[in-house]
Amino acid sequence: MEKGAAERWVPLFPGVRRRRLVSTAQIYQMEVLLEPGSEVPLHQHPQEQISYVARGRLRFQVGDSVIEAGAGSSVAIPGGTLHAVWTLEESLAIDTFTPPRDDYLAADGD
């Protein structure tokens, strides 16, 4: 784990916070803690994303598909695809983006 940003949790949405695990010129990886009943509203970004559910249970909308994912499941989100997440129970996800998200790097502040 990198020092600095990896020690700071950054709020994303009510009940959803993240912290960077590692970033390189090509990849950005973070932990996301999601409280029961929280959500990540419908959005899109140009980066490809993989979400790995380390614990808990999440419902993803990826384009027109709805996917329920429990611990040990991964969901691939192509760049530019509308997607959202609903937290069915307290969850921890590991999200990986390629290329890195400049907005997250800027918010990390280091």
C-alpha cells in the first residue's frame, strides 16, 4: 500500500467512502466501503472498471443489465457505460480503473 492517500478515506456519496490502495501510470485501485442502503447513482466515465466484492452484497446496473454480486464476485464495467450500485448489505469492494481516474488522483491530494 502507498502511504498518504491510502490512509485517508474520501467520502463519495452518503454511506460510501473510498481510499486508494495503489496507482500507477496505467491503473488505479481503491477500496470502497458501502453502508447498507447506500448507493452510487447512475454515472459513467471513460475508464474501464473492475469491481471485486470482497464482502457483502451489491446490486449493479451496468448498461441494461442488473447483476447481484456477493463476496468473491467481480463485475466488469466497460468505459463509457452507464452504471450504478445499490448496497444490499454492508460491503467492501475493490475497484480497479484503467487508465487511472484523474478526479480521484486530484482528490487524493498527493
